[in-house]
Amino acid sequence: MTRATKAWAMLLALSAASTVFAASGLTGPALALPILMLAGLKAHVILRDYLGLSVAPGWLRGFDLGLALLIITFAGLALAD
């Protein structure tokens, strides 16, 4: 299996998990927080494997930090609801 195929399979699994959460009937922060985590993981897989940042670990860490700050901000907004 190539790296791109493994990344694609991971993205499918994470998307399926998002669908399960969305169909679960959860609302508010109980739904938003796991969906945000899954979205962050999906973004990391795309950055690492499809955009090739695995060969530039400094850039990958920078993007991961930016994504983490964005997700934490959104999680705080979801919890403030």
C-alpha cells in the first residue's frame, strides 16, 4: 500500500467517524468537540501526506500549531454556547 493510499483510507475512516457522530443525535458541545478533533486529524493527514509536509517537519509543526490554536478557539466557542 502506498502512503497516499493509506492516507486516503485514514481520511475515509475519519469521515465515517464524523458521520457516525453527526447521526448519533448529539447536539451542542457533545457533538462539536469530537467533530473538531476529527477535522484536525483529517487536516493533519492532508498536510502530511498529500501536500508532502512530511519532508519539512518544521513547516508541518507550524501548520499543526496553527490548526491546534484554531480548533481550541472553536472548541472554546462551542463550550461557551
